[in-house]
Amino acid sequence: MDWSRIPSLSALRAFEALARNGTLSSAARELNVTHAAIAQHLRKLETDLGEKLATRDGQALRLTDTGEELALALAEGFGRITEGVTTILDRSALRPITVTLTPTFAETWLMPRIGAFWIAHPDIELRLVPSISLADLRRDGIDLAIRFGQGDWPGLEVEPIAVSNFAVVAAPGYTTARSLSGLGDLSKRNWIFSDAAREQRVWGQRIGVDFTDVGAQEMPSNSLVLSAVRAGLGLSIQSRALVGADIENGHLVSLHEGDAEGLGYHLVTRPGVLSPGARVFRSWLRKTAKAES
């Protein structure tokens, strides 16, 4: 296609709107431009084509035969473009939104809140993929990821959604202590960690326990860790974002809280344009997390 022979698309769009609406003012309102801008596009288009496209008939403009011919061609062309774009947008809006996240975040943070999203957006289908593995968003067709860390994932767009203190937690019946000092020698306590959550060992150094020497009972997932701790089997160190509800409802007690040093849950997406449904879900996540921060 030789684009050098085709007038500006802005001028063609302005003329198509003018042909449908019949007046400069109506076309200007539709395109959110000035009356003068539409008139200028018309003059420029007539100059480029070397043909008169419209004549004034009172307040309205009457298309010439050439104008009618061009208006018909533009209506067909822009209509075809609109149809193609709408088809793609509708397909993107209707396809499931794929979200990868840790099983613990899915079970402990997202599921108690997701009902509000389903009620507000029943037309958006979510496909949740709980996994402790690090997914390749592009290769695996992932729309959004919720990852735990410091947010240093190059080549991706990252924003924090649940960065909070860490907490040393236990079931109320595990100990009568309500602080670390009341536990005595921390190295002699039964600590329960997830083998996939290295941050718990980092936080252990903040409370004076080197778990590379002391050791801890490891579970395959943090969800199992929390189940064991709720059952009174030992202590753990957790992100406050995950155990806040347990602490508030009395299922767990917090014996100590400290600065998480930037570790927390982040919303991760690929650079570029998200599908309409993914944008809605991202916005909902932001608002929900912000309301609880």
C-alpha cells in the first residue's frame, strides 16, 4: 500500500463524521474537536484530492457526487476496521483471566475476599493457578502473577500490594507466653517453616535465631505450615498480611512483629497492554489491598 498517496487519516475520519452528521458542529462534537478543525480538515482533503467534496446548504453541508463516493468508501472501510477491533476486544474480554499465585496467598488472602469480585464482575472468569514455581508469564500465557519477594524481577512491571511486617505466631494453646522473651530459649522451640519460603530464615536472624544451625521442621507448602501452627504444633514466622485475620479472630497469637525489610507480595504483569478483564481484576486487587493497608 502506497500511504504517500492517501490523505491524512485524521482528515478522512473528520470527513466521514461530517458526512454522517451533516453539519460541522455535529461532527466536531462527535470527535471532541472544534468546528474550525473539521472545516480545516475538509479544505485540506479537497486540496489533496483536487475535488470539491461538499457545498454549503444553509447550516448544513451537501455532499457532491465525489463526496458521496468518498463517504461510502470511508463508511465501508471504517466499519470494517471497527468490526475487526471489536471482535478482538470482545474475545479478550470474554477469555478467562489467568492468575498465578502462591497457594498460601490464594487460600489465606485471596479466597476470603474474592466473593466481592465475583459479585461485582460476574462476567469475568478467573483461572487461578496456585503454584510455588516461578512461572514465565509470556510462555505460560499468564495475565497476572502475585509473587512474594522484594519486587526485583527484571523485565516485568511490578507493584507492591501486600507488604507488611513479619510476625512470630503460635496457636493460643501452644504457650502461655505473649512475647518472645516469655518463650525462653528460642532455639529449643519447635519451629515450622515451608521449604519454599526462604524469607522465614531471613526474619529468624532479626529475632536472634540462626535457623541454619538450629533447624526447623519443614513442610512442602506454607499452607501446611499454617495448618500445623493453628493445630498447636509449633511456632512460625509469617508475613503479617497472611496471618492478620487469624490473629484478629483468635486462631493465632502474635508474639513479636518486625520490619519485613521490603519482603512482601507484589502484583506482576508483562510490559504492555492488559486485556480488559485483567485490567479490571488488577484495579480490584489494588483497591482491596489499599483498603486494608
